[in-house]
Amino acid sequence: MDETHPTTTATVEPSSASAYLNPSYWDERFSKEEKYEWFKEYSHFRHIIQPHLTPNSSVLELGCGNSQMCDGLYNDGTTNITCIDLSHVAVHNMQNRLLSQGFKDIKVMQADMLELPFDDECFDLVIEKGTMDVLFVDSGDPWNPKPETMSKVMSTLKGVHRVLKPDGIFISITFGQPHFRRPIFNAPDFSWSVEWTTFGETFHYFVYVLKKGQRSSHEDIPPVKRIEVPHFNLFHEELESEDFAFRINVDELNS
Ligand SMILES: C[S@@+](CC[C@H](N)C(=O)[O-])C[C@H]1O[C@@H](n2cnc3c(N)ncnc32)[C@H](O)[C@@H]1O
């Protein structure tokens, strides 16, 4: 088991993946769970994030939960950090923890990533880890997500694009594979370029780096090729049980 995953995990996993879309699920979970790091902790991917940051960067983290990614960013020299989460319990706990550990400059506030309460062009970098994946848990066919899923995803992305400075960067750390995510990130609404890389040992997580204003007008976006998704058992033993439940649609498997 990854050292970042506490033994309390078993008591907070939902019985169905769609519970992740319910705000009260997260409130209840965070009232029991002190610490849980989705996917991997910051040290595993900091080498990908750091080249995009300076000590003066203003950073917005979407859906911080009880992650310690902001601690890592702060300790690496970027102190102007705002974390948001929809769960007021997560926000309350995070504020208390950061204050007690001396991270007084990190701002934490309750907010919905679908309706970001920030001015236009005010952040150098927006980052999320596993938060947008919540929107996809009941998306249906991953090749053709439900309209309600796409509506929420596009609201989030348009908000992120709006609050980024003209040369700002959005970093999305996710299970979402490029053949599913690139067409969404490359929607005509956005001026960002889209690059991706991976980290991880046998199982790879995806890190998308979207640079606002960098989209070439001549960009040759390759057509999306429909490929077979690897059978989930290939990855099962390498993932935390909850990461696994999150990655696949448990409700669909059970139906
Ligand atoms: C899978 S967890 C990821 C937590 C954290 N980013 C991490 O890496 O450990 C999803 C988080 O997103 C939050 N969340 C879900 N929907 C949200 C929304 N619409 N706006 C903001 N936060 C949301 C949840 O409360 C939860 O903290």
C-alpha cells in the first residue's frame, strides 16, 4: 500500500462510483478521513510541474481535498497558492492543518470549480489532481460522454481558461487517457496548446500541460483514432483499490 494512503480508506470508499458526484459524500468522507493522496503524492511528479513555476507564480488548485500537494508546491518556493474545494469540511480541515503547520500564506476557500469565483486572468497556473475525473465517473461511453458530463467539463475548462493569465498554464493530473482527453482539451473554445506526459512505474498517470495563448492557428490536430482500451485487469493489482474503482465505472460493471 502506498504510504500516503491511510488505513481509514476502507471505511470511506463509496459503494458505487456515482457517489463521487454527490457533495455530501465528500463532506462525510472528510469528516472521517484526515489524509488521502489520490494517485500519487507530489514527489512523484514535481519534476514535471516545477519547470512551469517561479517563486512569483500565482497558483490555483482545484479540489484540494486533504491532499498535501500545496505543501509541496510551497516548500519548492511558490507561496502564492489558493486552494478550493466544494466540500466545506475539506476546506475547514485544510485551513486548520495548514495553519497548525505554519503554511499561513496558503488560502483555502469553498468554491465550485464549475463556477470559479475569481477575476479574469488572475492566475499563472491552475492545477488539479483527480478532481476533474470526478465529473467523468458516470459519463457513460468514454468515446461519447453524456451531454450532462460534457456540460460540466466544459464549464470547468472555460472557467479555468478565463482565470488564467494570457500566458498561464493549466496542469491536469488524471487517469484520463489522451485519446479521451485531447479532443476535449482541444475544443475550439480554447487558445491553449495541449501536451501530455506520464509518470508512474508500471501504471502510468497522465499529466496534461495546457499553455494558454500557445495554440497554433495552423495546429495540425491529429484525428482521434479509436483504439481498444486495455483490459482493466492489466492494471488492477498495481492500483490502490479506490483508485481502481475511480478509474473504471463500477456502476456500469455491476449493471
Ligand atoms: C478525487 S478527490 C481529489 C483530491 C485531491 N486533489 C487529491 O489529489 O488527493 C476529488 C476532490 O474534488 C472535490 N470536488 C468534487 N467536485 C468539486 C467541484 N465541483 N468543485 C470543487 N471541488 C470539487 C472533492 O470534494 C474532493 O476533494
